[in-house]
Amino acid sequence: MGQFSFHKQARLRREQEYRRVYREGKRTQAFPLRAVALKRAEGKSRLGLSIGRKLGDSVVQNRWKRHIREAFRLHRHLLRAPFDLVVSVSWEAGPEEVDRVESAFLSLIGELNKAEDGREAGAAREGADGGDQVH
């Protein structure tokens, strides 16, 4: 199993962890998924799920959760930095769109990596410019 397993350490579990991500995180979306991501100082990326009742009964909700966890499990290694992610599903999504989860999750990862690359480039420019100069 190794790299592709989904252990307790890979989950957000406490309410305070969710609150911190919602308060300080960056929001992004790729239909049918929405995500709030907060970069971690160290460690591995973690996933939290927020699946509303408007999506359907428990069978439908659990299907969404299964597919999102699977996409995270298989693709979290593509994130260039560790993040705490809270992923939810758009209320407009129908149960038939659960098959779009993997491609949407990959789009979310691309957005987060692009934002991270932008931050690193900005930090590199500041360092080259002398750091604390205002232009």
C-alpha cells in the first residue's frame, strides 16, 4: 500500500482544524468540487470532507465521499506543497456527476500548484530585489 494508502494522519479530524482551514485558506473550485486549501508548514497533505444533505440521501452522500477520498489517495502526491484541504460538492451537482470527481480533483491540484508557483516566484523576486524595498 505505502504511498497510496489513506491513514488517519491523512484526514482532518477536529472541528478546530476545519475552522482554521475555512478561516485562513484559499478557495478554489472545479465543478462539481469546491475546495478550501491551507498550506502546511511541514508534513503531508490532509483531507477533510463537507458533504451536504442537499446532494441526496446517505447512499448518494457516501458515494461522493468515497470518490473524493479515492481521488485524494491516488493523486495527493502531485501537490508540490503539503496542504490541508476541505473538499465539498456543489449543490448543483447531480448524482450522475460523481464520475467527474477525479478530473475535477486533478484540476484543483493544478490550481493549487499554480498558486504555489506564483508565491515562490514572488518570494524569489523579493529576495533578488533586496527584500524590503517598496516599489
